[in-house]
Amino acid sequence: MRNLVVAITIAFVLTGCQTAEDGLTTGSTPTTLTGSAASAIAGDMASRLAEQVGPAGTTTIKMEKDSSDFATALEAALKGWGYTVVTDGKVGKDVKPVELAYSLDDVDGQVLARLSTPSIALGRAYTATTGGAVPASPLSIMQRN
């Protein structure tokens, strides 16, 4: 009898963990941007990243090689801020680069841009326009220890 009560209690508690079919989704759709929108987003995110990482003259940023408009614009924007950007993985012996990951996702008609390093993650939503992109949310900053 005691086992039956325990089993029913566990089953009752676990039913509270289920979500409805029409709940929030965790997936997002990769987005395609025009060159001007990619440049606007990359420029804004690069300037925000520059506020958070080390000084431009002494910091090397390592990115994966990518030929997308956003990757090209982000690399150019970071170089414009004075950072050395490495995309081929070849770094000098004495150089410890900051590894940078990035993503763009289409969420509810807006573009969610994310940049992350081992110590910080930045995110912001943008509304793509014919002439570029404008921020649609405040900048989100998460610092990691």
C-alpha cells in the first residue's frame, strides 16, 4: 500500500512538469540579411563588444572562417576598431586570442544577434529595414566567471 501511495505521488508531481502543445518553442530560424543590414548590425555589435573586451591594440580576436555577409561585416567592423582578427586559426606562440562566436536568428520578425566570448555574451534584437537595421531592444550583457 505504501508503494502505491509513493508511485501515485510521484506520477502526480511529474504531470505538473508537462507543457501544453502550443507552448513556447526553443528553436529559431537562421536568417538571411541584406549587406546593409548585416553591416549595421555588425557595426553596432562590434562597438558594444569593444566596450567589454580588452584594448584594441593588444587584443587578438579569433573567429571561424565564414563567407556570410554578417561574418565579413563583423570582421571589418572589429578591424575598424583596431582589433587584430584571425580567421584561419594561425596565431603566434605568445598570442592568446579571444575566441568569438556569433549567431543571427530570425525571431518573431526581428533579427536576434548574439556575440559571445568565454567571458562575456552580448545579445540584441534588431529590426531589418531597407537601408540597414535598427536596434529593437536594449543590449543584453551576460558576464561569465
